[in-house]
Amino acid sequence: MSDFDVVVLGGGPGGYASALYAASAGLTVALVEKEKVGGTCLHRGCIPAKALLHAAEVFRTVSHAGAHGVRLPEGVEPEPDWPAANSRKAGIVNQLHKGLSGLLKRRKVTVVNGWGRLTADGAVAVDGQNLRGRAVIVCAGSAPRAIPGMEVDGVRVVTSDQSTNSEADRLPERVAVIGGGVIGAEFASVYTDLKVDTTLLEALPHGVLPIGPDRDVADVLARSLKKRGTTIHAETRVGTLEQTSNGVVVPFETPRGSDKIEVDQVLVSIGRRPVTEDIGAAEAGVRIDQRGFVEVDTATMQTSRPGVYAIGDCVGTPGLAHVAYAEAMVAVDHILGENPPPVDYAKVPWVVYTHPEVAWTGMTEAEARAAGRDVEVHKHAMAGNGRAMILGETDGLVKVVAARGGPILGFHLVGPWASELLHEGYLAVNWEALPSDVGRLVHAHPSLAEAIGETMITFSGRSLHG
């Protein structure tokens, strides 16, 4: 039996953040991980996916080099180098994994390799060894959801985990992406920009990002994908896949009738599920809800068993690495006897790293009106923004939803570097700033951020360039 202040079950973003934050507060910590520290985000999700998205961005930029005054040799056309892109991606992942492992070691976190399970007496059992802490933090993570009857073989039918870990020597020529949410939209953007014949099939209306951002910004992304060559089918029901000698036949039905396509690969991207089936929850008295999520009090992240906490993808909060970081701080602060403010899930930052990027925080216009709020809404297009024109990326807009005469309720944008521009709006929404507060701030010229300032100014009834 080994005793620690905190035992962390799972080494993904929530797990390693819990371990590092607790260790920095002087607590002794054991971190249990069955594979490599870093979890899905580092090894199969966030980091590798964004590396591939950047490879697609570079290819897209080079393909349009002539428009920027850079001449390629006569008759030379750029080609995607999929092995090289995957090699660079792997290098980034390995470097980050090495850095994380070193940081855990410097903080004197004891990393235990193996599958950990909660026990009836409140410990964590790992391959016959019992780890006891005065608190346990469960960070069991998530896995891709499957579609019944659609067998994933890792070659012709794959999930996002397998796509980011691809060791294939070439890109598929034809891809069907099933699911138009965040993961599906990002992969559709990668494949489309790398000249793969890409079809996106989504069960809900609108086809692209049907849930999450304001419809105005999601529609900009949908139009951009279509303009670049993505075929998008909304309100689509996919039938049983048929393997052929040439690929996979994907039958589907839409409101317009039945159809089918043949592709080289099918990417199933319909979301992720919590991995809580074999963590010993029942034995430990930790309640799991009908969807498989660990039930927690989000004010403290504590489960139904005192002293056992749960955070990250295994609880029913937004499945975002940065949300898991925030939840880790809440849990550890509570273990330390402090009274931390809970995470305000309605106002967390969301980003979709497509081209163009989509980002938002707070309420959409539809959500605000449905909640009975009297709102004022203003938008500003990127089309006239000098920096966007210089970049050659003018597809985009900023949309601000505010209470009439009151604070900013929602901030939504689509366009170049929306992921980095978001945080001004995130602060404004969370600090309940007035549009006039932000509109009076000076935004550098020329900059993409000017579009934010211009949008805020229009709430005064006046404007500069809009």
C-alpha cells in the first residue's frame, strides 16, 4: 500500500493538470496511466489534428503563392507529402510528450503505468498494487463513438483517433466524413485543402457545426468548404456500408431521396463517449449516469463518494482540454480546503480549427432570444479588413450579441486566426463588459482585431468603417 495526498486516475489533460497543479501546491501525487501521459489530446486528438490542419494551411498557401507575388518554377505544381506531414506531426507530439514527462518528474509526481480501478475502500488498484490518497481524482477520458453495424477496421473505416495516427504512405483519393460536428468539420477541412474528394454527411439540419456556434458564423464555414470543393449533405441517414474491391460504398438518404457514393475511406466522427465501464465505480460507490458519465457536483467536482473527484471527458461537461484544466484546479483547490469558484460552462471558449477558423463564447443570438432576453446584435464582415485582405483570407465575420443597454452575452467569430482573436471576447463576456467598454479600447491598425472594435462601436449607433 502506497500513500499519497492525491491519486489521479488517468493521464490525459485533466489528469496531468491535476497532478501538476497539486504538486505545485506541495501535495504528494501519484498519476496512473495505462499508456502514455498526455492522453487522447496529445497523442490522438488536439495536437496531431491541429498539426495536420496546419499542413493543409501551408499547402493551401503555397498553392496560391502566385497571388502573393511568389512565382513557382514553370510547370511545377505543389503536391501534398502525407508521410512528411505525419512525420512532422509525430515529432511535435513526441517533443511535447517528452516535455510533459520531464515536468511531471521535476514536480516529483509518481507515474504508475497500468490500468487503475477504484476499490471499495477508496483506494486505486493497479496490477495488484494499491494506491491510497486522501483524495482521488478520476480522469478516465473518452473514446470515439461508434455507429451500430458500422465496423471500424482502421483502414477503410476509421475514427479520428486512427486518422491522426495514420502511417499511410499516401492520402485517400475519396473520403466520406460521417458527422459534421467539430471533429468532422476539421477533418473535412484538412482533406478538402489537400485535394481529396471529400463528402460530408450530417444527420442534423445545416450540415456543418449544427450545434454550438451562432448560425451566422457556422454558415460562413459551410460556404467556404463548399466553395473549396466539399460536398455537404445535411439531414442525412447513412445506411449499411458495403465493402468492394475498389473501396467502400456508402448509401444514404436525404430529404431529396436516396443516393450512394463509393470512397476509399470512411471517417466516422459522430462525437466521443466517456470511458467509465471498467474503473471500479460501482464498487467504490461512485454513481454513473445513464449516458455513462460520472455524476459530479460541478461546484467542487466531487462525486457521490466523498473524497473522490472526477473531471474532464468522463463527466458531462464540455469535452475540451482547457475545461479539464479548469476543473482540475477546482478539484485540487477543494482538496486543499479552499472555496474555488466553479467553472462557468456557459461561457467557456470554443474553437474549431477549420479554414476559416470558428470560435465563440457565451450565448448565440437564438439562445438569448429563446431565454427571453431583449437583445441587440451587430456584425462586422472581414471583407473590408485590411489585414484580412493582406492575408488573402476575407471569409469571416464578427458577431456580438448583447443585452439591450446591457452587457455582452455572446461573442462569435469566423475567419483567420479566430482561435487567437477569441480571448478578447471571452474576457468581455465573462467580465460582463458593455459593448461601449470594448469599443473605446484602441485596436491596432492594421489588425484582424480591428473587426472586433468596429463591431463594438456600432452598438453606439455610430461607426468608423462599417
